[in-house]
Amino acid sequence: MLDSGVSDARRLRFERLVAPWREDLYRYAFWLSRNPDLAEDVVQDAMLRAFRSLDSLQDEDSVKPWLLTIVRREHARVYERKRLQTQDIDELNVAEAALIATGNDTDVEDMRRAIFQLEEGYREPLVLQVMFGLSTEEIAQAMSLKQGAVLTRLHRARKKLIEQVRPGLDVVPVE
């Protein structure tokens, strides 16, 4: 009887804290993998891992970075097991393209292509900051980096994006 109560409490806590983030986790996994099926698998594995380790979440206010870290690690585990084919963003169907950005604006399309062309080490912190609103401190924690390294990667990512989207444009530092 006690086990049932514990599992019910865990299930309710999971539904309250974790389940509402599923769509964001999928978008993040898709940005990492560029593959909708793989993103779905990564999110399923991450949700299961989050459920199993829910007791380790001490600060409920930090559930979002905690979950993003789990997704990131699950995504990395996929590549530890096997090498997968990448998907060309020009071959995305309408539903997949809608996950990346909306509208037919050529500037949005150019930016989307430029982001996908970034090396993962630059793309990931940029997506975490822009799409998920994480601070550099939270990104550093999620990626197991120092905050200075995150700032450097973000700066270089923006510079690379500007070079790709608007070649020859001088980069003005953002403060």
C-alpha cells in the first residue's frame, strides 16, 4: 500500500513538473538531432530518465535546465551507440520546417539554414539562450562548461551567423 502511495505521489509530481515541458524538450531534441523521429526517441528516453531520477531534483524552480540537461545527455548517448545519418534542412517537410521557424520570410529561412550549419558546440548554447531563455550560467551548467566558455561560444556563434547571413557586415559587440 505504501509503494502505491509513493508511486502515485511521484507520478503526480512528474505530471506537475515535467510533463508540461515535453513540447519544449522535443523542440530542443529536434534542434540537436535535426531528425523528428530521433528527437521523439530522445525525449521518450529523457522523460523516462527524469521520472526515474525525479527524487534527485532538489530545486523545483530549476526543472527546465535539469530537463534540458537530461535531453542533451540522452542525445549524446544515441551517438555513443551508433552513427546516424544527418538530414538536409532543404529536405524537411512542411511540418518539420514549422518546428524550426514559421513563415516564408527569406530572412528567417536564411537564419534557419545558418543556425543549422553552425557546429554543434556553437549551435547548442545559442539555441538554449534564444529558444529557451536560459542564462549563460544555466547554459554553462547544462553543458558542463565554465560561464566564460559559454560567453565565448555565444559570441562566436553570433559572429558566424552574421558572416553567413550578411557577409561583409561588421560585427558590433552586444552588451
